Amino acid sequence: MPGRKAQSLAAVRAALGKHADPRKAAVARGYFKTGPGGYGEGDVFLGICAPDMRRLAAAHRDITFSEIRDLLASPVHEERVLALLVLVGKYSRANEREKKRIFDFYLRHRKRVNNWDLVDLSAPHIVGDFLADRDRAVLYDLAGSKNLWDRRIAVLATLNFIRRGDFSTTLEISKVLLSDKKDLIHKAVGWMLREVGKRDMRTEEIFLRAHGRVMPRTMLRYAIERFPEAKRRRYLRGTV
């Protein structure tokens, strides 16, 4: 007879399988660059839409940390998505001691948070929330990592701070990542700068005037996406 853990994981996988869509999976494989040399090389997709993933995560919210770890180890993208959604849910309901446990668990297993959507759905809610009122040195370590996903975790975690009206760490991490070579980091930094600007345009523009001429074009385009057209053109021409 299989043990409780095996039965639980089998139930999760069976539930995911019921929602699999081969056509959506084929689209996802291209969208998430799963081909040779792509950032998602080898990732396996079932083709499950985001609302269904959230419903499935809610239905399996009581899976254990051991089961979450096994799902994170899976080559199947949606199994990792579900694991992280459950982990975020556990974090939101946790007391301070449990939040520390979840934060530490997340950092230990972050090598499996290895696509941009996985980072984006988890880093602000776990890493950002935990560090909001604590020392943030770990973010600078992550920003200096050779691992693409570590660097994206570092900048996406600061979305939590931005939502609290705290922009300093976002701007500091953005400076660290100005010379990054990866497009996914350019997009993430530009996005966070745009989020700063939604709340404090002056702060964003001070940063852009200092660094806009040297930042990667994609980063700049993302950062100024909501600017009036005339101002956006001036920034793109470097005449601001």
C-alpha cells in the first residue's frame, strides 16, 4: 500500500492531469522558451490556465512541506506553480515563527523557482514580505548572483516594499542590475521602476535622469511605459 505522502502527491498530479490541455501546453513551451538554449530549456508543461491553477492550489492547501519539496523538484512546470502557490498561501496564514520557516524553506529551494512566472508569483509575497521590516542584505547577495532567477527574485521581492511606499531598496538593486545582460532582468527592473513611478513620479524621474542614458533599452522602455508620449520620446532620445 502506498504511504500517505505518495497518495497525496498522486491526488495532486491526478487533479492537475484532469485540467491539462495539450494545445495550451504547446503554446506555453514556446512562450516560456523551453527549447535548446532557452531560459526554460527542458521545462515540461501541462497547459493549465492560471485561474485553474489557483483553484487547484486552494484545494490542496494542506499538503506538507515534504510534498511541496517533491513538487518543486518536478520537471513539470505546473507542479512547481502549485507548490509555490500553496507555499504563498501558507505564508499568508502563518505566525511570525512559521513565516521564518517558510522564508528559509523558500531560499533553500529557490533553484527550483526557475522561471519568471514562478519568481513573480512568489518572491514579493514571501521574500519581500519577510524582509520588509528586517535586514535586506540577502537581496544584495541575490542581486550579485550568477543565477538569473536569483537576480530576478532580488528585484521582484522589492515590489512588496514599493507597495508600502518604500522605494530605496528597489532603486539600489536597480543600480546593481543596470549592466545585467539578461532581457528578463531588464524587464523586471523596468517594471519595478514603473511601479515606483505610479506612486512617486518624481523619485522615478530622478533615477532615470541619472541612469536612463546607460540602462538597457528594454529596461528604459518598461520604466517609461506610462509616461505621456512626448516625455517618453525625450527619454528614448536621451534629451531629458
